[in-house]
Amino acid sequence: MKKIFLISISILIALVSVLILNELIKAGAVFLIYTHDISFSLKGISLYTVFTLPESHKLIYDTVIYLLPIFSVIIFIEFSALFLSKVYNNNIRTGLIIYQMINIGYLVITILLNALSVILNNFLSTDWSMYVFVSEYSYTKSLLITFLTIFVVFTYINFATNRIKKFITFIKA
């Protein structure tokens, strides 16, 4: 019973971090860098930050703002990996592994949706398609940057899942 409670708590914390906390971090960055005119809306069950960029915006700041949800998920995974290496209780380890797996799943879905939106030329409204629109890149350059980002993130996902495998033990019958 204790393990089921801990697993449900870790799922709840992971969902709150990927659906709400990422956008709050993004809104904080927008508030610090650009504007104080920030609002929030709900897209399904996820929170979404709505803001307008000023006329004189810098591309490096735009890159940071639009990639911050991906960076924050990676930071959440790294912090949970740090806790995973320090904790020896199997129930807590199980909860941390589930937390990491939900964050990795969110990262995969987000990257694939962002890539699909760029490939289909802004068919879906995602952060990455907004970034490509704001940066005014050509279609070829936006595809190149998108595939480079996919390569880097999937390399990290491979690294993170291999690290998680070390902590998963199987009971041999």
C-alpha cells in the first residue's frame, strides 16, 4: 500500500512539473527578460504562457525563452537522478524512476510535436514553431536547427535512460 501511494505521488508531482511548472518557469524568464504583460491560458490540461514580444527583441533571448521548457525538464531529470543516486530506499527509488520516465516521455512528445510543427510549416502551434516564426529563419534553416535539436535531445534521452537502467533491478523467479 505504501508503494502504491508513493507511485501515485510521484506521478502527480511529475504531471504538475511538466504541465504547470515548466510554463511558470518560462513566464518567469519572459518577465525578467522582456515584458511584464504575461497571461496564462489552459490548453487541454496544460498551462500555456501568453506574451507579446517587444519590437526590439534579441534572438538569443528568444532562443532561451522558447527552449526553456525543454531545459527545465532536463534539469528536473538531472535533479531526480542526483536524488536517485543518494537514496537507498527502494520505494523512493521507484517513485524517482517513475518521475524521470514521465519527464522523459514528455520530452519525447514535446520534441516530436515541435519537429512536426516545423516540418508541416506551422500546422501546429507550438513553442518551436513560434520561435521559427519570430526568428524569421528560412524553411531549410529551421529544419536544420530542428533536426540538430532533436539529435541533441535524443542523445540526452539515451544517456538518461541508460543511467536509469542501472537502478532498475529485476527479481529472478
